[in-house]
Amino acid sequence: MYVFDNAAEQTAARFVALARLFDEGTIRHIEARGIRHGWHCLEIGGGGGSIAAWLAQRVGPEGRVPRDRPRHAVPRSASSAQR
């Protein structure tokens, strides 16, 4: 059982808050791995999709960034990371 229901009304706001808190450090760690154009990266547990969106820009049109989407995930309109 997951404590925070992704179908709840406040889900999008929670994902925005999590991105503000953690994306900078996450991006720093990802950049240290040397991800470049053309890479294929899988985003698992991507929440609101902010890291998947960043990865998609990083790998460019030649790369791919599929991500898991649980049944009760934030609607696509709330996430710009779908590629």
C-alpha cells in the first residue's frame, strides 16, 4: 500500500513540491554520469515527470526516455515529460 494516493486532488501540488526540493540534487547526480545526446534512459518512479523532462532534453531527439506510469499517476496534462 502506498501512503500517498496518486489519484488524490493534491497529487500535482505534491509532485511540484517534491521537484522543487529534490530535482537540483538529482540532476547533479545524473550529470555526473555523463548522459549525452542519443542515450536511452528509463525513468522509474518519476512522480510528476520533471526529471524525465530534463532527461528528454538532455538526450535529444535521437535518445529515448520512457517512464513508468502507474494506473493512478498524474494525468499527462500535468506532466510535460511524455516522450
